[in-house]
Amino acid sequence: MNRPVGIVLVSHSRGLAAGLGELLAQIGSGEVPVVAAGGTTDGGIGTSYDVIANAIAQADHGNGVVVLPDLGSAVLTTRTVLDDHPRPDVALVDAPFVEGAVAAAVTAASGGDLQAIVTAAKEARDVPKF
């Protein structure tokens, strides 16, 4: 069996990233590696190059990693990490943080490849809530 694509949740808040990770664990599969990369190295609000780089490495089980940022500097810091360590199997995705992560986790749990997961996360932007 192929190992699933990993998911990294980059947020300014450690609690927000961890909470979303907890939600994904409940709706997805325990087989999908989901790593929260929230906050700074000292636990503060913000983003950290090292936290993000370590999360990508931890989420990588051989079939790629999808990175979902919340906003602003989460995108910029992740881009810096990926510029310094370019990899064709790591995708930074412009998607709604919660809805995109849920779509990514469901698609990963069902065996989707990197491109299918990127597409599912992006398409979550267009799904109405009611």
C-alpha cells in the first residue's frame, strides 16, 4: 500500500494549527500524516522558518507534502523555506485554511496523489457552507 501524502498546517497560532490537526485526525484517517506548524519556536504568535521546515520533514512519508498556510507571513515564511529547500513533491496551496485542510485530508485518506489533494484543497474555496 502506498503511504499517503502528508499535510502541514501553518498558522500564526499553535493552538489553531493543533486544533485543526485534531479535527483532521477525527475525520480523516490515522494513516494521513498531519503536522501542525503553528506559532514561533518559543510558543508565541507568529511563524517560524524552523518550525515549518521541521513539520515538512516530519509529514513527509515518501509521497509528498501539501502545505496549507493560514495567512500573511505564514505564506511568506513557507515560501522562504521552499525557496531554500526546493522540492517538486512539496506544494504550498492557496486554499481556505479549514475547508482546504478538510478536503486535503479526506482526499489523502482515500489514497489521492499530490495533485489530487492540491486540487481538492483549492476547490474547497468554491463550496458554499449553506
